[in-house]
Amino acid sequence: MDGLAYIPGNEPENPGPLARYLPLTADGIATAFLAQHSRPGDWVLDPFGAAPRTDLEMARLGYRVLVAVNNPVTRFLLETAANPPSQADLRAALAELAAARKGDERLETHLQSLYLTECSKCHRQVPADAFVWERESGVLTGRIYHCSCGDIGEYPATEADQARATSIAATDSLHRSRALERVATPHDPDRVHVEEALECYLPRAVYALITIINKLDSFSLTPERRRALLALVLTACDEASALWPHPAERPRPKQLTIPPRFLEKNVWLALERGVEFWSGGGQLVESVIWPSVPGEAGGLCLFDGPMRDLAPRLKDVSIRAVVTVLPRPNQAFWTLSALWAGWLWGRETAAPFKSVLHRRRYDWNWHAAALYAALKNLSDRLPLNAPLFAIVPEPEPAFLSAAMLAAAESGFDLTGLALRARHDPAQILWRRSAFSHADKKPAGIDAEVVRRAMLSALQERGEPVPFLHLHAAGLAAMADDHSLRWRPEALAQINAPILAALAGPEFVHHTESKNPEIGLWGLAELDAATDSLPDRVEMSIVRFLQKNPGAVLRDLEMALNAELPGLLTPSLGLLRAVLASYALETDGRWSLRPEDSPSTRRADLETATHALTALASRLGVSLQRQESPQRLILWQDSGETVYAFYLLASAVAGRILRQNPYPPESSLLVLPGGRAGLLAYKLGRDPALRSVAERWRIVKFRALRRLSEMTSLTLERFEKELSGDPIEPPEQMELF
Ligand SMILES: [Zn+2]
């Protein structure tokens, strides 16, 4: 395995429809990868089709992106993103729906009337934006509305609100059975699962949605408007469910579990809001259904089915690279997709995907098997060494194990694995191996190889790391060793040597918790001569900005990640802490602060040295100087060291703190005020370093200048002054 440089991406500003169910990833990662490994016009395969944005991004750049997409809802998202409906079509489609008749009413009026509530100020009847329910008691507790009189907000529900909800619930079974019917026939063995899934809809939502869907059947619309209307109804289906905790910022449901307090949103308003979600600008992308193929300019080629069905048909397409966002198990989205597909497109469309309904719990062994089923027949269809690049959203140990096991068993050799922070997607690169897996002798897991890999990962970081990082180091060692093989309870077997290693005396768990996945793991004995990752990052950023003043963040990240690849990838938090200490941003461009230019800092260090020298003679102590490996000044009295001052222009203090031979009480770091926050940040992230630094003190250049100007200074007074300047937390950085 060589080091994979983590590719930075951009957080999407508008992540698009149903994003709360889709993998949490960033834009620009896949295309940056492709730019290094292929050329526009090449065929790229996405065997999972779980992240429409990523497929679109590649197609837009001119690649021919073949996507196996088994979920009809995701397929619709892909097609719609390739050719988004215009705002005019969305509005026109909604207007046609609004004007449809329900009895002697307009449909809009009828649907809005389901949500009427009395304004507490002007007493008019207004449609509520949403109601608030409590799951346990089943009681409607609140209502949220905005009235034209200006009254707006959340109020307790009234008896009339409760009565309206009860009267709609009285006819629930009729509408619910229609909703059921569209997904499963009365004799369908899956019917019971559909019924269960439908429980995340309240009666009013079922009634409103089924009323709209019945209208869709009888409506004649142009194909463009029909597509626009389907889009609006699809997002309304999601907005209408009870899977909206209240209050909550950004719920990301993975299970069909109704939150303890949840919103019942107004379905008509959800349709109206959909106009914003769906109307996209952006460049159109050709999108065809396999076996048609997109032109030279690139585009999407959608295979309507799972990868295992596509693989045998890949003979005539020369796939240059496999690039994918790995899906996580998502029972909520998969089950709802089966429901929504039935409602929008009918039973036949929903049928192939309906198997997701049987399964209410997805464990990681199951998921590993599913990933393997998709990948296993793929490597034979690829050229030797063809890359398989996976973005792994919300990485956790079992997810990484499942991915690594599935790829290894499918005949891919690990090239690199890069992890950044816990919330960033992991990135893994494999290549099609030269030998088919069946030809290789199955190797057992060598616990010693795993242990050594974990130790060396920690030694290289030079700081404690989360379990995920050590788990990844162990996994990578198994992949290199070809011992990631399919066996019963494979994930537990992969985990065992990792956990066994951590029980050894070389590893220290910096937490009270017994759960190995919580807290940080460090080394009992860190080689004191190693620079920790944060120290290396600081030096590297300063060097980069000296050479490249006015650099954009992305270029800095790319350079840093290339220098510190794989499991060393620095977090954005660390990078920002260093920038906050050293650099200024103007219009997205970063430069060192004027006071942090090397010549100014050299002059500062000289001044500090002079101040300490002058003070020593005033206070009647003798002085010893040392220039390397550290700039050190000792104050001595009768041969005893009174103070050891380490002079620094940086916060690169790890080695100094660890190698210092003097008592910590009399050891001091002398540094610029602007470094204090960065040092505090470093101590905050590393409990081992924090305990070494516990009784140290810092003297800022400014404080030293003040001390040297004080008249009638004594050694006692000096000691007292030193104690009054603690290391400041990074929040106070703004003060400098
Ligand atoms: Zn009012």
C-alpha cells in the first residue's frame, strides 16, 4: 500500500432533493480523482449509484458514466438531475394540479382545508404549516402557522385542531388500503411489510397523498409537466412522513423510527416548496438507458438493475475506472423508496426493489455480503490495474471492514486508504489485481502483522488517534497480507486481532470508557524524537505560505495532503487552527501575517534573547545559552538551574516538551502571543502531550518585554508575574 493523498471536496450549497437520505459526501472529489487517472470520453462505472450528485459531476466533465441503479427513486433523482425541470414547468404543473376538481372544490382548496386552524390573533381560519405530535401519547400538541394578519409562530394545539385530525382519522383505513394497494396486492407476502412502513404516515398525510396520486392517474399532462409534477409529489411524500423530529436542524433518518416529538407537515405547502428543491440551473447532461450509450461528450448511462445483473453484460464496454460512493445501509430510505415507487409509478416499477421490505435490520455482515455481491463479478471485466476508487461517507470501523473485505474478496488489491476526520468521507483506492482471487492461497490473519501496523501508525502520527484510525491501519495490513477473506462471521474475525492488540501494554486508552471505539488511543512510549502530526502540519503550512503567498485553501490542502497522505491526513480543524495563528485571508487567498515573516520572527527571537540576558544580570543569576537543537536559555544560581527558557517563533513544542530534562515547574516556553492559541489547541487535542505540559508555563514575547521594563524586579516578583499568564484557549484567538 502506498500513501493515498486525500482529495479535498466542497460542501454543496444546495445538496438537492432527498439529500437527507443520500450519502454525506462532498463535491469535486470524484472528478479530481478522474483527472489524475483518465481522460474525458472514457467510460467510468459506478456499481452502486447511491450518490446522484457524484455521477452527475463526472458526466458533466465529459466522462461516460455507467451507473447500475436498482432503486427507482434514485434513478429518478439521477435522470432529473441530468435534465432538471424548468421552474416554469414546475409552476405550471403545480397550477394544473391546484385547479383540478375534488368534488366542487379546487384540489388546492380541499387539501389546504385539511390543515385549517384558527389564528390566535385575528381568529381567521388559516392553513397550518405543520402540526406537532407526541409519539408516546399520540397527542397533537402544537401547531405552526403564519397568518396574513402578521401572526406567526408555534402555539399549543386547540380542541378544534384535535377534532379535525380525529375526523380525518375516521376514514383512514379506506385510504390506507389504497396506499397499500399501489405497492402490494392483497395476496402479496410483502403486504404486511408495506403496512408496517405505512405506519410512518399519519391519516391526514395518507389521505392527502392518495388524493393527489389518484389525480395523477387521471391527469393528462405534457411529458415535461408530468415529470415536473412527479418530482414535486416525490419530495412531498418525504415531507409528509412523520420522520421529522421537532425541533431539529437536519435530521438524517436511517431507520423507520418515528421521533418522540415530530412534525406533521402540510402536504400542499410541501408541494409548493418542492419548486425550489427541483428547479435547477446547471448544464444539461445526456442521460440514456442501457444498452443505449451516451455520445463522445459524455453523459449518464443508467442500468436499470443491480450490478450483479450488469456485470455479465459488460463485454463490449471498456471501463477505464470504477468510481463510486459506497452506500451505507439505510432501511428508512430503501423502504420508503419501495413505497414511493409504488405510489408514483405503480406496483410493477416497485416490484424489483420490493425485496428491501423483508428486512427491517441491516447488520454489517449483511452489508459486506451485499457489497461483495455487487463487486465480485466486476474485476474480470476490467483491464489489469484498473482503479476502483471509493468514497466512504460517514466512515465507521464496521463500514470500513465491510468495504475492504468485499473489495479484497472480489479481486482488488489495496493501493491506499486515506482518512481525515470522523465526519469526512474516507477515500479508498484499489486496483484490479493481477491474479484472480481463487488462484491465491487463502492466508490466515497474522495477529502480529496487524499489531505492528497499528503501532507504526501511532508512532507516525506522534499523537493519540481515534479507534477508527487504528482499525483502518489494521485492516490495511490485512489487505496487504491478503488475509481479508470471506469466512463465516468475517467481520468479527477481522476485528478480533485489532482488539487483541489494543489489550497489549504498548497501547494507552485515554478515556474512562471501556468501549474501545470511544476516546483516543495512544502509545505508552512514544519515540520522543518524533514530530507529532500537528507539529509537522504547522511547519508544512508555514513553509508552503512562505513559498506561495496568496494561496487558495484548496491548493494548500492538496499540497499538505500529498505530503501527509493516508492515515496522516490532517483534519480541517487542525489546518484552520494553524491558519488562524499565522495567516490572513483576503478574498479567499491566504498569506502569512507580516509579523510572521521569517525576518521579523528572527528579530523577535533576538530581542527576547537580549531581554532574558539583561534580566539575568539584573536579577543576579548566571546564564547559559544553547542554540541547537533548541534555542534554550538557562538561568542558574550556584550551579542550580532556576529557569529553563525555550525560545520559539512557532508552536512546534512537542519535542521540547517531551525531551526537556529540567523540572517542568521551572521550564518555560517563550513564544509570540499569536502562537498561544495554537499551542492550546494542540494540548486540547492530545491528552498525552497535555499531561507532559501540565506544569509548564509560557511567556509571550509581549509579556517578556513588559517584565524587562519593570523597575525593582526581584526573582520572587518575576516568579509571581510568570504565574499570571496561563495558556489561552483557542477561542480567545480573536483578541490578538
Ligand atoms: Zn391572523
